[in-house]
Amino acid sequence: MAKDCVVGLDIGTTKVCAIVGEVSEDGRVDIVGVGSSVSAGIRKGVVIDIEDAARAISEAVAAARQRTNYVINSVVVGVTGEHIASLNSRGVMAVTHASREISAEDVNHVLQQARVIVLPPDREIIHAIPRTYTVDGQAGVRYPVGMAGTRLEVETHIVTGAVSLLQNVGKAVNRAGLSISATVLQPIASAEAVVTPAEKNLGVALVDIGGGTTDIAIFVDGDIAFSSVVPIAGVHVTRDISIGLRVSLEEAERLKREYGAASSSGLDLGAADTIDVNGLDGETRNVPRRQLLDIVNPRVEEIFTCIKNEIDKSGYYNFLPAGIVLTGGGALLPGMTTLCPEVTGLPARLGAPRDIVDLPETLRSPIHATGLGLVLYAARYTRNPGANAIAVSARISERMGGFMQSLQRFFNRIMGTDIEEEN
């Protein structure tokens, strides 16, 4: 069976991860290569040093390349940062054909109408994702091409970002010798890996707690309705520990991973429950574990408070019976699914990657949600013309022929998406 490939590149504050997936004609995704490196030149999802970021990207992609037979030339990149914003916009047009049959050109035109929004010159559209179509007053249409009608409407979810900051991500990727096939907002990608279709239909909030940012995507009736980024995440917890216990950041990270918890609920902590802490002077001292938890808990409460505020701002708080799905490395802190409902008032579960056959156990972690989600996102929406999302593809090997590029150009025309072509 012929196979195409996509490469997801997760550029995070603490790590850069490249994941190579083979996509068969029946849509099956097999992960064939993974590479990661310590992140550098990135802070809160924003490039602050292009050379350092390019070096980290090169190392991650080189590691993934060694595990495959493919020449990696282009990647699907996840983007995040405090500069990300979103809104929902509508487009309307009259169908004037004598046959009254809605064509692909009509869909493209109404999508372009929805993209006509007032934007400052320093911002650009990352996504214009069609949520639902309405034909002659009949709402809930998934894909109107071929239907008869005289009036076509579309509601789209538009994600925007700062032009310069997005360009810097592109420059870092290009400096690493790669081109970008598509950019995808990270929480949208993460949701592909960890959120079930039933949860999306019921109403759910995906919360990806990374190193530098916490990304949020809300899904209602199966479609994305809201997305945002909170500039507080796991690194802030580590820094609090470093300051509070007067230890290095490396030691603080170790203490967080080995002894930290978001909540002391359920923990039997006595006066004798102490931990060894390596101080800045190289001396080891005993510290009550409760002292560590008293540092961690307020910051995690702040993160969940910010999440609740964002959900309140979206207007969808009462439309989320499926609650919150927590993912990302920051979600691995014990007690997160206990504290989250206490602060937000919504049920919560831990989301790990799913729906990938034979996925290695090392990848079945919330840490890899975004990287795997980028692969799944690209694989799904290049093969489903009726899907309400951006169509993306990454042609990474000279062996694969032109099918994926032809399909990409076709979707670009009918979906009105912003995808950077390879030179």
C-alpha cells in the first residue's frame, strides 16, 4: 500500500520534538521516527534567538531522520504564544448559478468573505477554520458542495498572530534547512491526539500545559469555538521552587518532578516527611515536603484560575459538560485532576495520545500530545475534503511523488487556507 509522510515539529519552551508519521491510503498513521532536543532560543512560545532555536530544531529533526528512510525537507509546525488571538466570523453570499448548485468556487468565495475582518497591519491570519455552513437557512451543513441553494453562509473560527513573531518562527525553521508546509495552533493539534469525537460533540475544553504557555481550545458541537494562550505554565512552577528553596533551576525541576504535587489532598504528610535538597552552595539539606507543596500549590491554582477566566471570557462555560482535558508536560504533576475541578468547577481528566495503532509506550504521554497531534491533524485533513479544518500536508521525501502537493493545492483553492508552498 502506498504511503505518504508528514512531520510534526513541536517547538516548545523546554523541548523541541520532531515526529515522523507514515500515512497509508486508508488513513492509518504509523509513527516511524521521533527526535527531540533541549529547547533553546524559545521563551513562552516566542523565538528570542534564531540561531539557538535553529540549532535545537536541527538536532531534533536530525535525530528523527536517523530513525527513518526519508529525507526530511518540510515540516508542519505548531505555534503558540501570548500574541495568539481568536474570533468567530461569518461569511454570506448569494448562489447565482442557473442550476443553483453550490460549487467549490462558491465555498471558496464565502470563506474569503468570512476572512474579511479588520486586522492591524502587524497581525495576520493563521487559521480560518470553517465551523459550519448554512444553506437557505438550514444550519449544520458540514460540506455544501453539490447541494442546491440560493444563499450560502459559513461560520469560521479565525486565529491570528503577530506577523513578526510568526516570521521569526519561520526564520528559525528555515535556518535549520527546512521549509514550513503549514502552521497549526498547538492546542488544536493537541486535541487531535487526546480528545475524543464524543467529547468534542458534547462540549469540552482542551488545556495543554506546556513549559512556557498554557494553550486552550474549546470545542462545542464537534467544532472549535474558541482558542487562547495563557503565558503561565510549568516553567513558572519551577522558578517558584528555585526562589523559594534557594536552589538551581535544574534542582528545582528535579524536585518538582520527584516530589511535587498540585494538591496535598490524599497525601499523608507528617513532620518526618522530608526531602533532600541540593542548595546553591553544594550542600545538601533536609526540607519538609510540605514546604515544597506550599510553593507549588499557589502557582498551579493561579494557572487554573487563568484557565477558568479564559473559559468564562469565551462565553462557553455552560456548554462544556465533558469538562476539561488536561495534557502537556505540566499536566503530569500529581493532583492536577483533583485541583482543576476545585478551581474551575468543571470535571477534568488527564489526556494522553490515542487512536494511533502500535504507538510506542514512550510516546503514550501527555508530553507528546502536540507533536503527535500535528501528525494526526495533517494526516486527517489532507484526506477528508468535507472536514471543517485547514488542509495541510508535508511532502518530505523525493520518493513520494506529487499526490500530496496536488491535494494541498486543491484544498488551498477551496478552503481559503494560508499554507506556505515549498520553493
